[in-house]
Amino acid sequence: MRILIVTQYFWPENFRINDLALGLLERGHQVTVLTGVPNYPDGSFFKGFGYFNKQQEYHGVKVVRVPLISRGKGGGIRLALNYISFAVAASILGPLLCKGKFDQIFVFEPSPITVGIPALIFKKLKSAPLLFWVQDLWPESLSATGAVKSKKVLALVASLVRFIYQRCDRILIQAKSFSNSIQRQGGARDRIFFFPNSAENLFTAPSSAATPIPPLPEGFKIMFAGNIGAAQDFETIIAAAERLKGYKDIHWVIVGDGRMRGWSETEVKARGLSSNVHFMGRHPLEAMPAFFLHADALLVTLKKEPIFALTIPSKIQSYLACGRPVVAALDGEGANIIEEAGAGFTCPAGAPEALAQAVLRMHETSEAERKKMGASGREYYEANFDREMLLDRLDGWMRELVAGT
């Protein structure tokens, strides 16, 4: 099949869609990605990229980029311009740059929902089925993060969501609990399919852990990896770290970057936690298995909001795949997975004292028991989130749509 992937984010930005595109290529399909100029999460264009870029290839995947307004510092107006500019540019320039026949249109939607607009145009122009992979629920996530407070704007976004969902041939959801929300927003129940995130093969390959990384502090390391944003609730992480300040051998290692990093570093310094909390900055995906190998436990958190209780943070699959124990400050489906897997300890979202106690409990757990948790998590991953299994499932769905079955 000739597959067009529409996504605002793609390599060198670190998103799951990068690996999924390669997986489809591995299965013999011709894959083209329509995307924007990379600027996530820093807000400025990556080195070597600008408004006008030549077509590229990513390990055999054709990459077509359209100009957009960068995220900047991530303020509400700038983010809105970022989202809208991609939707407009992809809608106008996309059909001129992505010519020829496509058998399948596939949308990756972590945010914003507006990525569906150019996809619908392609669906009409190419007479191809549209498969929409929902990573983030709109408009709920806008209100949960505080990005939008106006009821009128949220209602307008809800109308757009309904318009898009009603025109998708299939809607894939990364968490089963998304289904009710999507049905309320116009998605037909018989078109909704559970398709969780997986993890790249490098997380299950022992050789990947040999990648050189910067020196890490000595002692017990509880490691967070990924975006440092509003949804990840760094207020709770830092408050929990403050409660364990007296445990000099407990180190909170933060690998990643994002809008809340500056605030978080300022808070850490103001609370005298600089010797306990360590910001390592952003590193390439290839370095993550090596970081995880040196962690005594891995940390996943989300804010206490009803919408986030429905979400499975994609880092959970990576954590489980690498076989390390997990501390999760989550509600709902994400926490249930850690508990079902026997992969670590969970506590409610937004509860610093409970998080501190969970980390302390992991600290006091024997290395042998932590190893057992990691192995149990890896086993759960292989049964539920294995990359090849999920790619085979997606490949089958695409073939059914193209065949009209």
C-alpha cells in the first residue's frame, strides 16, 4: 500500500509515530509523512531546519515538510498559532507536495486535533480511507491543562472534534477508557478500535544499553524521562522530593525538557534541593535504554484531572519494555497497568506525600525484589504491547479498509 501519514510532529522530534512509520515500511509499504518543521519541545526550529526545507528521507520513509509558526515559549496564543499554521499549510501545500495515489491516510494525533483538517482534505482528494490514532482527548485536555478556559472556545473546539471524528473510517485509541468520550464527540462505536502505544525495539535490545551517557549521581536513582510539561505535574514531584530531602542517597534524575523545566529548576534551587534533584537535559531516544539501565526505579506522573485518569502515558510501555521497576503517581488506566503487571508501586495523582512514601518504599525494597518487578513488567509488555504484534494488527486493519471490508 501507499500510505500517507499526517502528523504535526516527526523525526527529529521524538514521538511514537517515528517508529510506527518504520514498522509500516518494514512490512513492504511505501510510506510518506506530511509534517511540519521540527520545533518540539524547545519552541525553536531544530538546527538545520527552517521555513523552507527540501524533501527528506528517514530510513527510507519519505518526509515532506510544510512551514509553520514555531511554538516559542508555549504561551496560549503562540501555541494556537503553531497549531493553526500547520493545519493551514498542510491543507494548502500538502496536496501540491504529496502528489499521486494513496491507499490509506493515517493521522497521528497527540495534540492538536487540528491535524485532522488536512487529513480530511486528503481523504476527499485521494478517495482513501482515513485512520485516526487518538493519543490525546480534545477538548478535555485543553481545559485540564489550563490552556483554554473560555467555554465558547472549548465549545468551538468540541464542534471541530465532532466534525473530524464523524468522517473517520476508523478511530484508534491508545487507552480503552477513551471510547466513551469519543462516542460522546460523534465517533461511531463500531469504528473505534483499541491500539495502544508500543515501544521501539531498542528498549528490548540488551546492546542498546551500551550507549554512553553523562555521569549520574551515586545512590538510589528514581528517574523521570520525557516531557517536562504542565500535564506531568512537576509540582507534585518537587514537593515529594522536598519531603525526602533528608535521605541524601535518594536522587531524583530528570531526563528530558519542556515548558516547565525553567520553573522546575527555579523551584528546586529555591527549596534547597539541588543536591537531590538533577536535570540531565534532553538526550536522543537511542540513549534512553542506557539511562534506564542505571536507574533503580522509573517514575511516571500525571496531574490529577479526570481526563488524565483515562490516559496511558506512552513512557509506561518503554519503562515496562526495558524491565525496570516503576513508581507511578497516576489515577485510572495507567495505574491499573502497573498494578496488573506487578511492575512496581502506584499512588494517587497529585499527592506529594503518597508519592514520597512510594519512592521511599521502593528505596527500601531489596534489589532482588526490584529485579523481579522489572521482569514482571517486561512479561506484561510482551503480552500486551509487543511492537510486532501491534504492527501486524494495524497492517491488517489497513488492508481491510483498502479492500472495503
